[in-house]
Amino acid sequence: MQQRETWGTRAGFIMAAVGSAIGLGNIWRFPYMVYENGGGAFLIPYFVAMLCAGIPFMILEYGLGHRFKGSAPRIFASISKRWEWLGWWQVLVAFVIATYYVVVIAWAINYFIMSFSLGWTDAPKDFFFGQFLGLTDSPMNLGDIQWGIFGAAAVAWAVTFFAVFTGIRRGIERMNKVFMPLLFGLVLIFIARGVMLPGAVEGLNWLFKPDFSALLKPQVWSDAFGQIFFSLSVGFSIMLAYSSYLKDDSDINNNAFLTVFINCGFSIVSGIMIFSVLGYMALQQGVPVSEVAGAGVGLAFVTLPTAVNLMPMPVFFGALFFLALVVAGLSSMISITESVVSSVNDKLGMGRKRTACLVCGIGFMVSSMFTTGGGLYLLDIVDHFVNNFGILLGGLAEVIFVSWFCNLESMRRHVNRSSEFMVGSMWIVCLRIIIPIVLGTIVCMNFYSDLTVNYGGYSTSAEVLFGWLVLFSCIVMAMILPCRECAFAQHVAINNDFRQRR
């Protein structure tokens, strides 16, 4: 058996894990969620979710990866061969995410280049949906490939390929040691200038002014827990793969705390960056901040370019913002792809380099669909179903299986063995009770919503083809892949101490 690669330093692992957790959602999803859910009051359920769900789940995944030294499928197969399918479900979900996530990075690459000439023109909305995306009339009409996006996606895949091809220490660790300091530096420089703009304070007041009545709404608490799960990269094979490269004496609990705290801190800092700009934009246009606030693609590629056009030093602000998006996106893209590469390599024993070529090559071909005129529609539908069902169902099944059908006390002893501080019975309560109830509730709410009303007003045929069928395909493949033994079977060693509850 070939010895598994390890991280060179603890700092290298933390930067890689933080790079995985910090992505585009921290910048364009979290700030608007705070604004929509009670402002500063939202931070209360957010921190509760972080302590009761985010940190316990992260410790669990770090512990599983560290103990079983394998990708998600190998980990679950090592516990029970009948559960290998769960690992493949998570890996396939990660692969689907990679195929469209890279296209959003491609958009950011194009906009970074355009920022030096403000190429999005004086009408960023018309430019983005028209000239740039070449948006068609429906997801069933793909239209032509937009070659600027296609080329940038190729560049993003090339960077990702280089990172996973060259390995953990020489590729992923080295790149994140550059990406993470660069990302934090870009954001801090942006904030240092942005908060001094007229109207910036008003924007921050809109963001953080607490509305404590919002705490009485169940949806606010659901959104807080949902944001934690989405932003930490737990439940879909990434942290399992990354932690499998930890050295035997690694501090599991401290590493988990650091990853979660840095990720959540960056989300708050991103809120300051975004809403200082929105406050300035609202002042310049003479409207309330509520009329310019938004989230997602519209915030990043329509609202922010509009704000940049109004700013002093627009090239400076535009280049900083879109370079930050590129760096945040690439660091997450690398981690998503690595979780797939490590799983396929564990299964087939092809070697890292050949596996990286296979995964990135297939991924690039699939990504081309999202670079067409109908790509935004496809991306929106697939992202909705994969996030609301793929990730959450995988995380729910994982936490129920490990906490209720395995010896969780054995895992608690394992994570405490080399950690500076210990987790106790409350950690087990969070995993067995709190997380399953919250995740189960969110999943049921999502099912009810999507089965009663078509998401985004899309046609039923589009939702079935690009939403439900994608999920069904992942389920079928997850059930088929464990049937192939290859080199993978040689490494499956049942750990009876963990497999059976006491």
C-alpha cells in the first residue's frame, strides 16, 4: 500500500481548509442574508449555529478523515461496506458543483480584466445579461458558446489541474499559502478605502442594525444553520479528503475551531466590504440602501459594477473586488476537485497524475454547457437542487449514520487524543440530536417548497431535466460505483471499535 501524502505544515492545512470554506458565498450570500434576517440580531442564531452545528460537524469530519486516512467512499466503506454509496453520493455532488462553479470563476476572471477599462459599460445589467452572457429565452435553448467565458473557464480548470496534479504539498498547500494571504489582503485594502466613502456608515447601519423581533421567526434560525452548512464545505466529501492528509499527531479539535472561526470571521468582514459600497451607491443615487441591496450573481456582476462606476478610483475598486472573487473561487474549486480526485484514485489506484487528468478533463467538457447562452439558467437550476438536496441529504445521512449507528464515543476519544482541549458529551448531543433535527427540518421545508411551486418560475420539464434528473443520476451512480472493487478493496479495513455502538 502506497503511503498517503501529508500536509507539510499545520498552517498549510489550515490555509487549505479555510480556502475551501471561504468561497463566493461568503462574499455575495452572507451579507444579504444578514440584512434580510434581522441585521445584527441575525448574528445570534448564526453564532449559535456555528457552535452547535458547524464546529461539532467539522470536528467529526476531521476526525473521520484523520482516523481512516482516505477519501469519503473509503472512509464509509472502512466502517461498513454497505455505506460506501454515501461517500460516492457526496463525491458526485462535489463533482457536479465543480462543473458549474468554475464558470462563475470564469465570469470573475473576465470582469477582472474588464475592470481596467470598465468594460461593463454604463449599463452593467444590460451588458451582463446581453452582450456578456448572450442569455437565451429559456434553459431549453442553450444557444451559442460564449467564447470569452469558455476561455476563462479553461484557465480556471488549468489552475485547478496544476494544483491537484502536483499533489498536496507541492500543489494545493503552496497555492493556498499564496491565495489566502492575497485574498485577505485584497479585502482589507478594499475595506480600508471603502469605509471612508460618503454613505458607507449608513450602509453598515442597514447591515448591522438589530431587529430582535426577527429571532421569533423560525425561518431566520433555519437560514442561519443553512448558511453555516453551506459555507463550511462539510457534508460533501471535501473536509474528509483534506483531513485524511493530516499527520498522526495533528490537533483535530483546534484545527476545526480555527477553520470555522476564520471562515465565519471572513463572512462578517465581507459584509462590511459589500455594504460600505452599497451605502455609498445608495447615497449617490438618492435611494435607500434597501433598493440597491441584493445577493448572488446580480450583486456581484450587476450591482457592484454599477457602484464601481460611481466611485472615485473605479479601476482600483473594480480590480480589487473581482480579483478577490477569482482568488476565493479558485481556492474553493481546488478543494472540490481534490475531493473527487482523491476518491477516484483510492478506488481505481490509477495514481494522482492520471486521475487528475481524467477528472479535470471530464469536468471541463461538462462545464462547456454552462458557458452557452442558456448556461445561467442551467447553473441556477442545478445549483438550487444540488445545494438544497444534494449537500443537505448527504450531510444528514452522514451525521445520522456516524452518530447513531457507530461508536461515537470511540471517535470522541480519537479526536481528543492529540488535541489541546477536549470535547465532551455536549459534542455527542449536538451530533445526535441538534444537527439531525435542524438538517431534517431544512430538507423537509425544501422538499415542500419545490414540490408545490416550481423554483424560479422555470418550466416543469427544465426542473425535471436539470434538477431532479441530476440528483437521480447521482443516486444511481453512487449505488453502482461500490460494485467495482479494483485497488480500493485492498485498503478497506473494518474498524470494529468504531463500527459498533456500545
